[in-house]
Amino acid sequence: MKKILIISKSQLHKDPRILRQIQALKNDYNIATMGYTQVNDDAIIYYPVKMPVRKSLMQKLTLLISLIFQPREYVKKSLEINFDFKSILSQDIIISPDVIIANDWDGLYIASKLKEKHNWYAKIYFDAHEYAPKEFDTSLRWRLTTKPVIINALKKCRADISIMTTVCDGIAKEYEKFFDFPNGFVKVITNASEYQSALKPNEIQENKIRLIHHGGAMKYRNLELMVEMMKYLDADKYELTFMLVKSDPVYYDYLVKISQKFKNIKFIEPVSFSEITQTLNNYDIGVFLLLPKIFNYKYALPNKLFEFIQARLAIAIGPSIEMMKIVDTYDLGIHSKDFSPKSLAKSIAQLTPEMIMKYKKNSDKCAKELSSEENMIKIRNIITELAVN
């Protein structure tokens, strides 16, 4: 059996993307992983990567001096400190992989360094996910200190990339421009979730339209806009539920506080990853209003959209480019004319119960096609192409 090394600077045991890669390949390949945590499978070899730690005062001072006086040296030192290459490269790696799956820009850089050190012939499949060079472009500090490091690492690794994927068309095109790759070189593998064959659309109950938004409570996503949206919807007819992971506890508390004046906004505790779609299935419309304040938000195609579909919900979103493609192509719901809460509320208010049920049934029709099962076939085809040729 051919050997695959999967690299990701993440907690592998709860990273859906990594778990799907493993699930797609484990029956046909010997798999090893490298990341912050080990997956729950004793058959898979694991090589640890240390979790990020606070930089020492000396490291911070060294980096600051380099940033001011020697920008090129700053990039080099940043990579050495952030990646802890001494421990990564000193590991006794007993496999010589045929293919390396490198997740995100930092996984690609580690893969390239390991390949160079061990003289591996391995081909690299780069799963870029989102667009790293513009991840936090609104932050001056990020643009000065992190962006140059990412761009330098990506450009150094360009020649090592045999195949590349990302989550949507807009990001794929941007990466093709960045690397000067030919049109169509970067393929798309979405954040689609697992197919839920047992779920079916539920009828609207008690003449109340139940809206839901789930995910992380992150200030940068401006979830308060969906709270404001409820000002423009009839409180006796519409109810919004937030099911949020407390990624930022202060921000979560803020959302709870500003929602207290609305009798039709509720907060429920988040459920485990495997229970998300079953929980969502109890609602009618999945809602997401995301301002396009950064590049990756402009082209966002998040896992929650696909979880709405697996839960057989109607969908209500802002005019987000990639999400609109899915919603319009499969006739799954509505999108507002602009990103204002009032505009989205107006679009939701125009929906009749019959229209909502039509959208829920359309989600049911396309749930198989828009599931992770279809993506896993793509992953298997990519790895087969690399391992054989």
C-alpha cells in the first residue's frame, strides 16, 4: 500500500477536514499524520507538532529589531520560531511517503522542509482551504508582521505543489493569479458535511418561523447584525435561536446582553459536531449575514451552509458571492439585496410557509450531491493520480 503523510497545524482529532481526508483514504493507503493532537485511530502513525507558545521577551526583541532593520531576516527568523523546526525536523520519521497532504500554508511549508531534509520523492497535494495572503488584511499589525511571512513561505514552496485545492471558485482564481498557475489548476473541494440520509424536512410548527444561526461567537463576524435583524421581523411570527461556541466569551456575553430586549431571540448550548445537523433539523431557516470585510469573507462558503442543507432547512443569507451560487443554483432560499439587517429581514418577511417548505424540500433533494461523500471521491481521485504517476 502506498503511504500518505497528512500535515496540519491543528487539533487533528476534531478537525473535520483532516478527519474527512483520513476517512476517504484509510482503506487504500497507509496513513501517518502530523499535527497538534492524535486522531482516535491506533492504526495511524502520529508525529507531534508543538502547540504555539508565547514568544519569550528575547524572541520578541530579536524579531522587532529584524523587522525594522532587516525585513528579509525577520521573515526567516519568524518561520524558525513559529514552526519550531528543530523539534519537527529532528523526529525519527519512519515512513517515506509517496504523497504528502499539506493543509494550509503552514502545512505546505512544513511539508516542503521535510521533503528537502529527508530527500523524499513525495508529491505534495496542497489543500489551501481559504486565501492565506489576505486572511486578516484589515489589521495593520498583521499586514506588517504576518503577511510577509505567509507570502514568502508560499512562494518558496510553489515548485513543490503537484496538485492544489481550495474551498470555492473565487479563492481558486485568486491563488492561480498569486502563483501564476494556469487557469483550472486549482480545484475546488468545498466544506461540505457528511450526508444525513435519515433526516427529512420538518413541517412548520405552531405558525412560527424558527430561524437558527450556529457557529463560533467571534467578534469579527459581527453576529450582532442578526440580532438587529429581528427588529424588523414580527416577534409573534419569527423566532431566532443562536447555538454558539463561546470562542470569545466576552463577545458571547455581549450578544446575550443586547438580545435580552427581544422576546423572540434565544440562546442554546452548542452540541457535539456529530449532533449539529440533527439539532438544526428542528428549525425552519438557517440564517447567516456575513459582511465582506476581508477577502475570505467576501468569498466565504462555510461549513454551516452545507450543514443547513443536510438539516433540510431553507436558507437566508446576505449577498455573499459563493453562498449565493449554491442557494440560487439549487433554489434553497433567499438572499438580501445588501448586507444590512433590514434588507435581510425584508427578504425573510416575504417568504410564505409554502415557499419555506419548498426550499426545505429542495435541500432534501440536493443533500446527497452537496455532501462530503462527493468530495471524498474527489480526494481519492487526486491521491490516485499522484500515487500512480
